[in-house]
Amino acid sequence: MTSQNIKLNIVCAIYPNANGFGFVNLDNEGELIYYGSVRISPISNRKILERIKKSLDYFQPRIVILFDPESKSSRTGNRTKKLLKKITDYAESENLPVVKYSRDQIRDVFEIRGAFTKYEISKFLLTKFPELEPKRPRERKKWESEDRNMVIFDALSLALTWFWLNE
């Protein structure tokens, strides 16, 4: 059998934010296949959902991992909650299983590995995925907005949470 005939079991993690979404696609071994962030201006759930549908149709993942906005400590806005519901509905209509993790669950998984903040988690992820070095987020001050590349690391932390909790 040639390598072209082998279908990868792709895991797709999507992390919406105020400007669009970040995503990562990993193979069944946890190797990074493709990643990125999409900014939509002006922000529109319809446009974001169209982009996500195209990505899911192209990569045909075996599972979709999403951020869970319903945890106690979540400060996720209504627009993002509605978007996550639409993504879930679409994935399930395509017979894709959907798994959701809250920020607290992600933090618990990474605290075991010595990373407590989103910035520390991103530094930890860079040790495992050096190919993301060009996307390294800068450490921010409390009054600064989050680095635009942080959403890629948010999506990757979601995917690795799934991998590590399912070992």
C-alpha cells in the first residue's frame, strides 16, 4: 500500500475568539499537520462558520475539539457561545464527534506539566512544537491586548488536552 492510500486520522481543534478563530489539525500521533488563525473583519459568525465548514470538509477530521464556554469561570460572550453552538451542530450533522474542554480543564492538564498561565502554556507548547516558533506570542502586560497568535496556542492546548486525557 502506498502512502497516498493511507488516510490519516486527523484531530481538529478550533478555538473561537473575539476576532475570529484559531485552529490546529494533528494526526493520530499528535504531530502537527496544519495550523493557523483566521481574523474576520467585521466579525461575523456566518463568515466564521463558512470558513470552519470549508476546513472540516477539506481535512475530514475524525473528531472536533472545541472550547467549552459554559464553565463557572468562563467570560465568553454571547456571540462566541452562539458560534460554538453552530459549530457543534454542523459537526454533529456531519457525524463528527465533538468534545469540549473548559479553560479550567485545560489549565489543570498543563499545571501538571508546570505551565499555569496561557503564556506559560504557549512556552511549553513551543518546546514540543518548535515549528511554531515564528508564531511565538509576546508576553503581555495586564493592560495590553492578547497577542494575535495566542489563539493558535489556545487551539493546540485544546487538542493536547484531548490527547493527554485519552492516553
